[in-house]
Amino acid sequence: MKKNIRNSLRTKLAESDNIKANEPKAYVKAALELGYADANIKFEDVGTGGASHKGVGDLDVNKVMAAKDFNRPKKKVLYSAVVLDEQSKSKLLTALGYQIPEGWKTFAHHMTIVFGKGLPEEIKSDLGKVVDLRATEIGKSDLVMAVKVDGYPTNNDIPHITLAVNTAAGGKPFRSNKITNWEPLDSYLHLRGTVTEIKS
């Protein structure tokens, strides 16, 4: 069986008309997985045969394996956010975690900037930037618990970080936008996070 696979692979490599470095990648990967040594995987430039494309130059195993996968779908941006560092997440949960009802799922992860897409052009250069936030109020409903924050722009009417969600009752993090019962914190909590685009 393995011999048949090797013979099939040789045929595929011989027949493949590779114009870009990523086109033979699947075959080279298969050859490596079958135990072929790099030195036994040969690339030969047979010219363009009169076609109007440009060659990619000399190829070797490293160049092919480093090439981007052919037709890899682009990842979609789910949302952009200020993602809290671990110290800030811990600070939030230490200060307010005792108020989270038993059985609720803990989040304390991020403040959404824009949902469903990447950063707006006017702040695109902030990607990867570390910024400071300030938690000022705590809000609760039967489904979610969150803190209001300020310090960085967001498209949400209420800038917030979801602390916890009552998933057993059907709660979802977006429900934090529906909280109407907010109370000031005894003291502000200074938090820090990184401007990030979360992709699928």
C-alpha cells in the first residue's frame, strides 16, 4: 500500500504544473510524511513553454513549506476589543468575584470596541497597543454581570466588560448591553489591556 502511495506521489509531482511556490506544497508535505529526505525531493524549472507567467525562481523544500497555503480562506474578524492582561483580570475577579452567583460562567476578558468587524480606520494604528481602562460601576441582571469602563473609544452605548453570565438560564455576554441597574464602585479599578482584533 505504501509503495502505491509513493508511486502515486511521484506521478503527481511529475505531472504538477506549479507556477507558484505554494502549489507543490501539498505534495512536498506528503513526501516528507512518507519519509522522503529533503535531498530526494527535486524541483526542476522546465520554463514557461511560451506562457505569459513569470517563474518563481529556484525552489527547495524550505521555500515551498514556508509558502502560504494555496487558497487559504482569510480569517474573519469577529470583533475588535481591548483584551485584559492576566493581572487586570485577576484584579477584577478579586475585587468583585464574590458577587458572582454560583454556577455562572466567568468572563472578565475584554471591552468590545466594535462587534462584527475590525478596528475603524482612525484607530487602526492602535492594533497591539497597550491601553488603560478604569472600571467605575457594576451592573447586574438575572442573566449577566458587568462593569462599566472608560478610557478607550467603543461603539457600545455602555462601555463595559462582562464579568459573568448565567448560561444555564440562556444568558449571553451581549446581554451586558441591556443592563439598566448600575451602581458606583466603592473605588475605581485601574485595568490594562491590549487593542486586539479577534478572528475566527
